[in-house]
Amino acid sequence: MSTLLLSPKEVAEITGKKRYQSQIEVLHGMRIPFKTRPDGSLVVLRAVIEMELGYAPKETKQTSPSLRVPKARGLLLRQKQ
């Protein structure tokens, strides 16, 4: 069993449903992305569930360090003198 993917038992626990079609409806309602295998079973990434349920931090956009304008002006004035 891979820890990357949820097991069929875990998908059933999260959705509260045993049948694949019912699980699909619940996952659509929860807006959780998944893929369907040729046999009808579902592939759900563990990381997606953790993010959606709040157990893992969502990806944050990296921001550059900010410099306050008054402080930057002071630094520039000191460099010119």
C-alpha cells in the first residue's frame, strides 16, 4: 500500500459510501480532485485530502522581502552623503 494514495477503505471512510459512483458524487460535492481507474475504483491523493481538511499547509506564494518606503529613503539619503 502506498502512502501517496488513499486506500479504498480510506476513500469509503471519507465519503461514507461503499459504491464507486456514490463516492464520486460525494467527492465532487466536497470539490476534492480524483481520478477514476478503468475498473471504476478511485485514485485520491493523500496530500489533497490533508490540504482540503486542514491537516497540511496549503501552498503559499513566495513573496520577496518588503522594505518600508520611509526606511528605504533614509538608507538612500545616508548613502548619498
